[in-house]
Amino acid sequence: MNLIEFKEVTKAYELGATKLLAADRISFTIKEGEFVVVLGPSGAGKSTVLNLLGGMDYASSGKIIIQGKNIAKYKDDELTQYRAANVGFVFQFYNLIPTLTALENVALTKEIVKNGVDVKEVLASVGLADHMNKFPSQLSGGEQQRVSIARAICKNPIMLLCDEPTGALDIETGIMILSLLQKLSREQKKTVIIVSHNAAIAQAADKVIRIRNGKLTEVITNETPIDVSEVNW
Amino acid sequence: MLFRKMLRDMWRNKTQFISIFLMTVIGIFIYSGVSSEYTGLQDTANDFYEETNLADAWVYSSGFTKEAADAVRAVEGVTGVERRLTISSVGNFDNNPTIKLHFAENNLISTGKLMEGEAFTIEKDGIWLDTEFAKVKKLKVGDSITVTFLGLTLEKEIKGLIMSPEYVYSEGENDIIPVPGTYGYAYLSYLALPKEIPMVYTDLLVTTEKPVDLKLENAIDQALDGKYSVFLARKNLRSYMQFSEEMKEHKAIGKIFPLLFLAVAMLTIVTTMARLVNNQRTQIGILKALGFKRRKILFHYISYGLWISLAGTVIGAVVGPLTLPYLFYGPMMTTYMLPEWRSAIPISLLYMAVLSVAGCTLATYFACRNVLKDTPSETLRPKAPKDIKHSFFDRLKLWEHLSFDIQWNLRDIFRCKGRSIMAIVGILGCSALLICAFGMRDTFDYIIKWNYEVLNRYETRLELKSDITSEQTDKLIEKYDGEAIQEGAVELKANGKKRSGELLVTDQASLIRFVDKDSNNLELPVNQISVSYKIAKLLGLKLGDTVSWHVFGDEKWNTSTIGAIYRTPFTQGITVSKGYFEQYGYHFTPTTIITKQEVSKDVKDDAALGISKVQSKSMLVDGIKTVTEAMNVLVFVLMIAAVILAVVVIYNLGVLAFTERQRELSTLKVIGFKTGKLRSLLLKQNIWLTLVGIVPGIPIGLWILNYIFNFVGEVFDFMIIIYFSSYVYCIAGTLLISVLVNRLFSKRVRKIDMVSSLKGVE
């Protein structure tokens, strides 16, 4: 069964007189537990797709069906509810609250979701057991991104949406983060969707969605994905 | 978690939040302090009035019969009537104090509150003396006191010490302000009156259901068939009036200053929160992405304003009533006589507290709501730079010729309007407060000069005994090269309004001068009546209008045309020449001799026997200075508040502006601007804004001053005077604070690290 179904989704921005199509009639499906990579050059509309998927923006037309429900019709409050219950975000610039410690940043999700995962356990699972009480500014980039991932999975969402999660990291740290995400997908059956402009990562994905100029160019299902650590960067 | 975030955010922006906190604390502190002061005193006074059954009206005549009293008692609305004899006596002390003796018939109305000794009843013999007077003269219960009146000497044992509700505020005859120990009062039973004196009841004390209005006054007038000289409603009783006027004045002060501080607090909140929310744009985005409801995020940011103003309000409301009232009570105790001095928390404090918290919270809401409107994906993107439109300056031909400094500063001021407005308002407040403080000081300083150098040019006043012979008077005039004047009380009536005032009859006195309302010298007409400016204003009188007047103790009303209006600070009333006075059938009987000479109090010759009191100018001036001490407290509080206001606002803004412009400043630094040049750039803007704030600050300060002096009371007329030097101090002081604080934060320019501050955001 499909977890996610995009049907002819369009997102248009009006810039004065000109109309910009950030997403132009895009359709695809994603199954539960898949490790998906959305590829495309910068400005192609990858982030738009991710934002629409995460309920962070409104589609201009089309259907976005998540677990059988069309979230494209959702109002603001329903979208918030949807985000709170189903989606975990990981951003390129981590976006942690600088005035909260690692532990507190993750514990923040407890205020939204009741049946989440234990905060300390999650932090330990991303390898941060020793750094829980540090503020973001006291952590390295990789560590901050791991806090961000911990925060995302702490809510126990059905999907993890990662927007260029390794964009601000060096290669080694980036590989480590991607491995972590792949592990989550394989071991905990989380649906992980990563937006990237680095084509190399495609070898590790179950499914690759390519986007260019707001249009879907191809969807490849990879029957034999390899481990992130084995990818030739 | 969000609460912790809030606390840490506040800590990071501590300058701003401390200033918001301080402003709310000061605002509420002043309000709660002053309001609990006057509420407490008003409550005390009201309880005192009620407990002692203060009369609602007094009627005076040369004697009321029992029938007259009964007739008044029968008037509808009258609940009680009592007769009393009041005689002025002289106490047997060095300074010949005047002691008013009240011989009561029943002692049911305007009874004295017993402070010490046994209760006063009609059956008991003895005297019940003014507590304050006894204190100054070190008299105790059981001592005896000797007084002289109408040629008789009366010695009585002090049975008790009392406080009368009619003497909350009182001053000796011909005194401008109370001088303790020079006057007093005492209650006695009518049975204590020596047999040599026939019993006549000069006062009629009346209590009524409702406050006395004109209708009731007319009804009483009819009941007495017009046979009385003065009718005094409670609101016109000197003691009652003076006290409630003073309370009104405090109320005015307690209302206007807190509003200024709360306004600044709100402005600071708006700018601080707008900036904070802007800087936390991505954080808001992440909260949204996490699935926090919009309402929850909004509450989170609103709670900044809520908690900080709540904390400030609570602290201000607690500290104010515990401290400020006692600052006022000290100096006030020398002027007012109340059985106790307590403060009370008024209900209005609750409203004010709610207003302050709600105001600050609302201000936060308006500052934050915009960012929350955007969708989460928009919020996560950095904000599009603000459109910088060409301001109208740019279009001016002049613009191109301006130096870079000026262009940069002008653009900066108009780009950050909120910040600039806050700076201007803060400076405006500071200079307005300083003007108020200096204005009060100067006005009081000038009043003394005005009264004793410009108007009254004598060195000494010799108060004459009422039984002095005209030979003695003439001798005194000759001996001291003095001038005789007659002083007394009058009642004035015009345009349906009635006011009591002072009467001055001069015999071409050269030692008393007059000025008009603008301080120009004025010669009073010899054959017309002259009215003081304040009373003319109260009665709505102009030059050439007619006014009815009558002398206290006399039933006859006279009508005159006003020939001059003169301005004087303390003695509101009328002035007439001896000749004019005598045209109306009165006899000129000097009550006072004024002289340029200094007179020793110890002179004991034949003529000196006619003197009841010798008052030197320095004594009178000292007396006024004690009264103005209460004002000095206020002046001091205002100055401190002004300085805190300016320092807090400017420092806060400096820090704010500095962090906002860090990138710009480091760009300039990279280009090659020297630190000194950048500092002067910042200083320039600071000085401009300061000057722009001072300009409206001065008239607003004057307006506040005017507002406050409106409440000084009907018998006072204070011309607002601010010396030129005070303007200079005020402007220079404000500028100095502004420049010093600027130096404090502009030091940081040197420390700007060009590399890191020009690197990307995060």
C-alpha cells in the first residue's frame, strides 16, 4: 500500500505579473519504510515538494494523499495537527533553538506529541548520550544535525523529511548522518525522504525521484540499494 | 521547555528586558506609592470626620438664640444642630500664641478626638487642648494653662489632649502657612465660661443628610431670616478644603507620571519584541514545522511581555506603598494634623496593574503577530530585505550635497522608525521630567522672592492686639516708621458662585506692591475694588465686572466694580484703599503694622503692649520653606526618575541599534573607516534624536507642571517660573546623559570582529 501519493500537484508563485511554477503537475508514490532520495539541481523545486509533503505550504492544485487522506485540502489547524503527528523534519542548517540544550531541544516535542519516544533513549541512539546538556553552540555541526534528527524521530513520526541534511557538513560527517538515516529506515521501518543535489546518494536509495524546473523527470525504483558507507562519493 | 527558552532569551537580551522591567516597576511604584499615600490619608481623614461628626455647615453671627437653632433644626435635610461660642484668646507663653476657645453646648457635632486623658463632656470642668500645640509647648494632661481673652484671665487644668476635625489644616491668624506653637485651639464646656461674660453662641454647627447645596443654604437662610454673617459649607471650610485640595494634587501627580513610564515600557516592549521575533524567524519556523499550533507560538512570545510586566508590576505595587507614602508623610506631618498616618491600597491600583500588564502584553502581541501569519515554509526562509524606498529627503536637491554621515544617519533613522520614535519619546520624557523638577524648584524659589521681595517689601510685621488704642498705634507707626494695614476675611459673590477670601485695607502703603498676572507692576485704583487673579478666575470675573462682598462678622453685602486684578501667591481676596473702605461705612482699624526696620521681640514699652506678635521676614520665609519640603521630595524623585528613564532608554537603544547595525558597521570598517569616525557617526544620530526629543519635551513638561499646579488649592496661586538657567541645565543634562551613555556602548565599535560579523548568518 502506498503511504504517500502525489497526484498532479502544482505549486505556483505569483511574482508580480509573472507566474512561477515551483512544482508543475508532479505525481509519484512512496511506500511505507522506503528510503527515498529527491534529486535535482538547486532551484528545481525539490524543497517545494518536501514542504508540500510536510504540510508546510499549500499546493495550488492537485492531491497529496497521505495514508488515504488528502492533505492538500487541509486548513491551517489540520495541517499543524498533521505535522505534529506524522512528520519529522531535518534541515540543512539544523535549526535548533539556540537557547535550549540538546536535551531540551528534543524534549520540546513532548509538548506536542503525547506518545513519543523517550528523549534520552533517542539521544543515545544517535550517539549523543554524553552531550545532552550542551547548548547547540557548544556542539559540532554533525552533532547538531544528530540532535536535529533525534528531535525529528522523538515524535515517532511516520516519515522523516530531510532537506539537504548533509549540505552544511564535511563529507565524513555527512556519510555518518546519511548512514544513521538509512539505518532508521531499515531497522525501524521509517519512511525517510531526503532532498539532495548530490547524485551519488542515489545508489543507496530504494527510490529516486528526479526533478528539474519544477517538473518530474523520472522515478527510479532501486531493487538493490547499497549501504551509504559503500557509496562511492 | 518554552518557558526555559523564554528565560534564556530574556537573559540574552537583558538590557532591553531589564529596562522594560524597570519602567514598569517605576511606573507602578509611583502610582501605587502615591495612590496608597493619598488613599490612606483620605480614608484616615474620612474616618476622622465621621468619628468626630464633623459639621456639614457652619453659620456664624453675633449670637444665635435657642429659637434660631430650633428653626434650623426644623429645616428639611438638617439632621443636627448645635450652638457653640468661639473666642480667640492669647495663651500665656513667650510668643503670645492665639488659642481659639470653643465653648460647646452639647458637644455632639465636630467633637474632638481624644488622644490622651479623659473624655470631654459638658459636665466636666477643665480644658481639652490641641494635641499638637501641647506637644510643642510640652504640656501634659494634668498641667494647667492660662489664657487671656476680653480682658479676662482664665486658668484651667488640662483634662485631655484632643484633635479637632476642623483643624486638620490650620494656621495662625495672619500666617500664610502653619507655624506650630503660634496658635492652637481648645474645647471647653459652656459652663466653664467665666460669669463676667454673658453667654452668646456665635457658631451654629449643622449636620445634614447630604452635602450642603444652594437649596439647603437658602432654606437655612430663610429659617434664620438672614440674621447671620457667614454661612460656610464643609467644602469651603479652610481645613477641609486645603486637605482635599492637597489630596487632589497628589492624585494628579500619581496619575500623570506613571503613564509616562508605562508608555515608555510599552514602546520598549514593541521594539524589543519586534526585533526578537525577527531574529527568531527561523526558530518560529522550526516550531511551526514541529507542529506547534500557531496559538501556542503566539502565546509563547506574548508571555515575554506578560511575565516581565507582571514581575515589574508586582514588585512596583509591593514596594511603592511600603516606601513612598512615608517619604511624603514626614514633611506633611508639619502641615496637617491627623490622628494617624496610614497608607491604604486603593482598588484603582488593581486597575492600574491590569492596565500595565494588559498594555504590555498587547504591545507584545502587536509586535509579534505579523511573523506568525506566514506559512512555515516562508518563515523558514530568511526574510526578504525591507524595501528601502527613497524618502522625501532623497528627492531634495540638497541631498546630494549632504555628507555621508548625514545621509547614512537620516536613512537609518527613517528605516528604523520604531527605534527612533522610542529614542525620541524616552528623551522627551526625560526632559519633561527635568523641566517639571526644575520648574517646581524654581516656582517655589520664586514664590518666596515674589512674595517677600516684589510684593511685600517689609522686614517686620507687628500684629496688633484687638484692644489696642489708636494712640498706641500711632506711636508704633512713628517709632518704627511703619505703615498700618487692616487685614480680615471677606466673602465674595458673583455669577452665582461664592468664595471666601482675605481682605486687605491699605492706607497708601508703600511697602506692599502689586503686579498683574504677567508680573508687571500695577497701581491699584484708590476708588475701586481690586480682586486677586485667582479669585477672579474662580468666580469668572473680568475687569469692570461687579462683585458682591461682605466682611466676615458683618451681615451687610456691598456691590463694587472691579478696578484692577492683581496676582499674589498666598492671600487670595480683595484689596481696597482706606478711603474706599470708609465710603462703605466701615471704620479703618489697623490690625498690623508693617515696617522696613527690624524689631526686637523683647521691646517692652507702653506702645509695645499693643503688639500681639512680631514676625520677621526670615521667620516667615523659613515657615514657607518647611512647607515646600514635601515638594522637594517630589522634585528629587522626579529627577532620579528622569535620569533612570534617559539612561535606560538610551542605553537599551544603543545596544539594540548597535547589534542591528553590526554588519553595516563592520562593512564600513572593512572599507577603511576608523573607529573614531564610526563612533562619531553613532554619536551624531544620538545627538539628533536627543535634540528632537528635547524640543517637544520642554513644552510637555510645562504642560504637566501646569496640570499639577492646577491642584495646589484655591488659596494659592503659583505662577510657573522656570529660570533660564534651569532650561540650560535641563537641555545640557539630557544631552550629557545621552552622550555619556552613547560613549558606553560605542566603545564596542573597536571590538567589532570584521571577519565573523561578515560571515553568513549561522
